[in-house]
Amino acid sequence: MRKLAIGAAVSGALALTGLAAPAALADSPDLAFGAVTVNNDKSIVVGTNATVTVPVTYSFTRPSDLVIDYKNNFLGVILYRGSLADPANALESSSNAPTCTTTATTETTVTESCRTTLTVDPREQLHSAADATAWKAAAVYVRSYMDMDDSDGHISFETGVDAWVNLGTAKLQRKAGLGTNATPEPVVKGKTLTVKGKLTRADWAKGTFTGYKDQKVILQFKAKGAASYTDVKTITSGTGGALSTTVKATKDGSYRYKFAGTSTTAAKTSAADYVDVK
């Protein structure tokens, strides 16, 4: 099974569930899984173009006589939302073999701890704002058999799929964009300084960043020579995510906007804009 697409195999197998068939294949493996940890339990933040590589760890116990060779059989992890029997979307693990370490053995079983990766390409895999939500993790075991020798007038191939669902969760968030521009520069001490910006976020359906309206954003200031920023005021993003407020110029320093994030959109802090006060 070279470069096996787990998601495609699962989808293909599930498409056949309308046929009269037993609830499980006779040779379904006796596998048990520990919890799956995705992205070190942090949200997966995805923009509109760059592919994001996500680390995944998991453990499982297999019969000692079951060899998973990643040629004729494959064990991997997928993320899905909705029901695995009819997923709204799914993300699969790398087709390369994971890195596994044996952690325990008995006369009949072997327990392994494994590391692999998921790749998220927003251009190919994320389709709508609904993808910014909690996803569930599943383990998928795929095995194949091929007899391509047609010398006897017959060839055959078979693929079997088993999946173990609800093994963990992961949150996908839309990446945010945020800018800050203070004018005029330089500014006379005591005069009014206008600080503008724009809050945007990834729109996977359109493939671009679009304005994020009606969100609370904090304007922060750090005086020249100071060690940290302090909050100045909180404002709300307007049409197209526009930000604009005024402050009195009192000393040299840097201004920036800070967005705390929402359940669907990641937090973001803008680059600073330094202002020279004359």
C-alpha cells in the first residue's frame, strides 16, 4: 500500500456499508488504543495558503503476532468532524510509517508508543467556516491483499478497514491578521495621535483574509526604555475589521493592537509602530 490515503480508504469502505455484510470483518485485529494527543493539546491555527504540520502522539496494544509493516497493512490517525460514518470533513495522518517505541510486552501482546504527523492544507482540505471547530480523533487500520498474477485467468484485490473513534479531540482555528499604524510621525508632544489598524482572519471558503467586525481589541503602549506594554484602551473593530482611535502624544514609544481571540479565531498581536514625540 504505497502512499495510502487513509481517508480515501475509509470513505470507500464506508460507501459500501449499504451492502449486506457482517458488522465486522472476520480478521479485524484485536487492537486497543490509548488517548491520542494532537498538536501537544494546543489549537491548530491555519491560514489560507501555508500547509500546517501537526504532531500527533498515541499508544496502542496489538497481538504479538500481528506485524504492521506499512506495506500490506497500515495504522494511522485521522481527525474528523461529525460522524465518522458520514464525516463532514476529515484530515489524515502522513502516509509514512510513524515512529514507534515498544513500552510493554506480555506473552501475547505488545504495547507501543508512537509519533506521527498530520498535514493540513487549507487550499485542499478546509472548505468553510464550519471547519473552525472541535474535531475528533480516530485510529484507522487498513489492510490490503492483491493477486495480480493473471496467468490463471483471474486477479483479485481486497481492502479492509477498521476504525476506533472518539480517541481524543483537537481544535482548529482560523488564523488572524492584525496591523497597527500611528500617525502623524513624528508628532508634537501634547498633540493628538491617531492609531489605525485592521483585524482580519482566514476565510477558507474564499482563500483569503477578510475583515473581522465587532471584536474587542486592546491598544497597548510601551514607552521608550520600558520593559513591557501597558493597556491604553479597548476598542471594537468596525466594517471590514477597521480599527481607529486617538491618544495624546506624551512620550516616545511603541503602539500595538492585541486581539485575545475567539473560539473560532486565534489570538493575534500586531507588530509595533514606534512614534517619535518632539
